[in-house]
Amino acid sequence: MNTKLILIAIAIVLAIGTAGLWFLISEKQAAQERRANFFGSSKTYPTSGGEKMKVEW
């Protein structure tokens, strides 16, 4: 009986820890995207072969 309770407790702790870690990683990535959009460093241009095309005016 005690062994089952210990295993269940370990499984719960691992599940909560994994979910928390996943949340922190995804939130950090979202924050980086927001920061890049705010400062305008992620301008998207049409590309050809991985190189940025020149913008013609």
C-alpha cells in the first residue's frame, strides 16, 4: 500500500514539474517574439534561396 502511494506521489510531482517547465519555456519564447515585434527587429521580406531580396522603390 505504501509503495503505491509513493509511486503515485512521484508521478504527480513529475507531471506537475513537466507541465510547469513546458509553460515556462513557451512563455519565454512568446516573450521573445513580442520583444522582437515591438522593437521591429523581425522584419519579413520575400526571400529567394534564403537571401533577402532588395526592396525597390
